[in-house]
Amino acid sequence: MNYSSILEQIQKDIQPYFGKGKVADYIPALANVNPKKFGMSIHTIKGNVFEIGDSKELFSIQSISKVFTLALAMTLEKDSIWKRVGREPSGSKFNSLVQLEHENGIPRNPFINAGAHVITDILTSHFENPKAEILNFVNKLAKSKVSFDEILAQSERETGNRNLAMGYFMKSFGNIHNQVRVVLDVYFNQCSIAMSCLNLSKSLLFLANDGVAPSTGERIISKRNSDRINALMLTCGMYDYVGEFAYSVGLPSKSGVGGGIIAIVPGEMAICVWSPELSDSGNSYIGTKALELFVNYTGKTIF
């Protein structure tokens, strides 16, 4: 299949959609990102790479970081994680406080903000320097130097009052074990990680290969955990748009409000698309359209 031609066609087809979304201006450091950016890349487990547009430009991965931290936490605590966080779609906004009240401080899944706080709390309990461990893990997968965007992390610390509220609320239920501000500092930094489409599709390719990094043969996580993460990405990775996304795209995916989306074709490839304008559900508007087109042109869906 000629993926280079397909990416070229997708880039042409998405042009009418520019201007229909909105950059995530509630985080001041993201408000200044050029809304016209578009990049897309594919890494296959056979070692082929395809890219188009702004695929090499760094952007804030935001909630895509939750895939990395979940994988790392699952290697440490395995199924005991699920005593503290659920595995169900939320059906609510990714930063909802109402759901936590009804469910006694147990977040619905690890990909909404509250669930990611619990996962970060687990890493904070295990590591003396969790920020360094997260970066080391991502660097190992990317095979390149990845770093935090300190300006963005500070911007999130200054405006992340709802995240702090969720943290203290879960602390009141005993579901955050460390100091809330310490956990949230780690969380804001992990969300600020700057990567490109090429970095991300390469880094998460192990999820398309039963937990093994194809380039090195190193097992990153067990096949069982790789399957579980893909399942959670399919059912919980696109916030309250997850059902529609599964219907129209049908790939395990995770989005971030920086405009990135990572998608996995099990046994074949990892795809990353980036375009900063967001839909009402907080997903990249054009990125979502691009993945719909990719599936239409290739038939690459898990269904």
C-alpha cells in the first residue's frame, strides 16, 4: 500500500476543515500555537516510516503522556492499579468533578485527568524522582532526547486549579497517597513533554507489537498489558467522544489537548497526527478527520 500517496491525499482533503476547531486557550502557553499546523506520521513494525507536513515539529503531548505513565505503572503494580481507578468510559468531560463525588473518589478510567492523577501518584510512591523516571522511559522509547517544556509546565501550574481540586478531593477519599501538590507537579510536567509526530509514532510502536519495541526486540511491557492498554485506548482514549470515534475510526487511540492523537493498528503500525484546533470534546478536529480518512483509504481498522 502506498502510504506516502495516502498521506498526501489526506493533507489535501483536510484543508476545508481548518478554522472549524479552537486552540486550547485555557492553558495560556498553548493559546499561541499556530492553528494552521498539520503533521502526520506512520511507523510500521517492519521498520518503514512515512510522514507529511509538520511531522518533525515539537508540540505538547498533554494527555498522550497518560499512555506512557500507565504503561510504566502497570509494570510496577500490575492489576492492583484497578483497586484505585476504573476501566470504564467516563461519559463526562475529562476534568469532571461531579463523577468523582458519585463514585467516592475512584476515577472512572486512567485517561481522564483524575485517573491520570492516581497513576502519577503511584509513580510518585515508587520513584524518588518520578519526573526523571518518566522522561527516561519516554527517551528510551523515542531513542532521542525528549524534555519537558518548562514554560508550559509553569503555565499549567498557575492555571490548573481544577486539577488541584480533583487531587485534594481524591485525597479526602484516601485515593491520593502523596502530597497533592507534589503529585500535580509531576503531572503538569509529564503533560508538558514536547515531542513530534515522528517521536510519538516511534515511541508507542511497542503497543502495535505485543509490548515489544520492534527496532530493538526489547520487551517494554507484557503482551497482556499491551492488550489491556489498547483496549483502554479504544474505550476511553478520546474522552466523551470515544463512542463516535470507535464507530468512525475503529482504532485504539489517545488524544491530547495539544492537538496530538496517537492511533495503533495492532500487528502493523502506530500513527500520529497533530493539528492544534480542537473540537468541543477536546480532541484535534482535523486530526480526527485525518484518521477517519486514513481508515477510509486503507481499511485499517480493528473491526
